[in-house]
Amino acid sequence: MYRRELAIAVEAARAAGKIVRTWYEGDFTVRQKATDSPVTEADLEANHCIRGIISDNFPDDGWLSEETRDSADRLSKARVWVVDPLDGTKEFINHIPEFCVCIALVDVGVPVLGVSYNPAREEMFTASRGGGATLNGAPAHVSAVSDLAAARFLASRSENARGEWDEFKSTLQVELTGSVAYKLALIAAGKGDATFSLTPKNEWDICAGTALITEAGGCITNRYGEPLRFNQRPDTLLPGIIASNANLYAPIVALLRPRGHM
């Protein structure tokens, strides 16, 4: 069940989270890596911290992170750590406490452990293959809601601002929530019921959440209903996601398909 790997990932997430929280409570500089892609000192220092802890303990494993220049070397590795040191930088910048440190381990394309830590709310979500999911050490499970109209759909603020949720608001309960990784963690813990995104997502955005959702008894695929695989190609973009408890997945697919979204 990857006990040692999970313990090290939690250690790294807490250490990085301490860095993130310190910057969150103080002053920081924002710059743009690309259009609509901000980065702060918190992102970079947290990334350095996580990489140091992971590489010290697992020097032969591969590495993929939003804040590290990518290398094709990872594609030759069976085991690869997939990291977003601060998923939800926009929320972080705006002092909305809905961001998290994300660390996942992929073994032959499959996420075998995931850690998502929200240092602003002291929420530690963890999962390991065959070991289930936890929130702050207590077992975590997806919800049992089966009615689409009663389900809480966690939606991206930026996607909502672009109008991507407008066509669904008349039939779904849409709750604007922070980073995609945080949304997935909340769904794994039964604090939300479902989400979907028709916008491509990077592997580091959803890898830890994929492990969490799976081990918590939920369903997660790409937007076309295909299984998610990681570290399979140089391009890190995946074509959107559908994530929910087990009861809602088929109704969501039935909702999206007639609208031409699948």
C-alpha cells in the first residue's frame, strides 16, 4: 500500500504547506509565466521543498511538476512523482482559502498515491492504492447522492466567468469552488458530489485527486469517459475530466452526451 511513499509525501506536503501558509499571511510578488498563468514565491519555494524531500528519499524515481522545466527522462521511468506545489494560485493571490499542495506517485501510468493538503484550512487528504482515502486521518468516502438535481456540483470560478457553466445552472446546483485539485479532494471526502470540466487539464492538476477519488469509491475519467493515464507522453494536457461519486457518474455522462460535450 505504499506506506513509506505515502508517509514521505505527507511530510513533504506539510513542509511545503508551511511555506505556502507563511507567504499567504504576508506579502508576495505575482508574475505571469504565460497568459492567465500567475506564479508567486510560494509556488517556487514549495516546489523546491517538495523536490528536495522526494529526491532524497526516492532518487531513482521520475519527476513532473508545474514549476520545474519538464524533461523527457520521466517517460523512461515506471515510477514518477507528479506535483503541483500550489494548485489554486489565483485563489491564493486573492486570499480565498481554496488551494492545496498536491503530490502524487504514478506507477506505470496509474496514480498509486495522492496527497492534497490545504494549509489554510489544515485539511490533509490522502489516499494510497488499496489503502482507502482519509481526511485528517479519518476514513473518507464519496457521497451517496444519486439525484442530479440534489447533487452539489463544484465549479471553477474562471470557467464560470467564461460562461462555461451557464447552460447547466437551470438544472444543477453549482457551487463555485477553488482549484481543481481542491474540488477533487472535497468530492473524495463527500464534501461535494461531482464536478466536470470541458477544458483541458494538466496532469499535475488532477493526478493526486484521481488517486483520492478512486480510493474513496468514486469515478473519475477524462471528459470522453476514458480512463486517466499519466506520464504516457510529452504533452501533459488531458482533455478535461468528469469526477463524481459512483451513483452520479452515469447520469452526468447522460447529461453531457446529448449536448455534444462527449
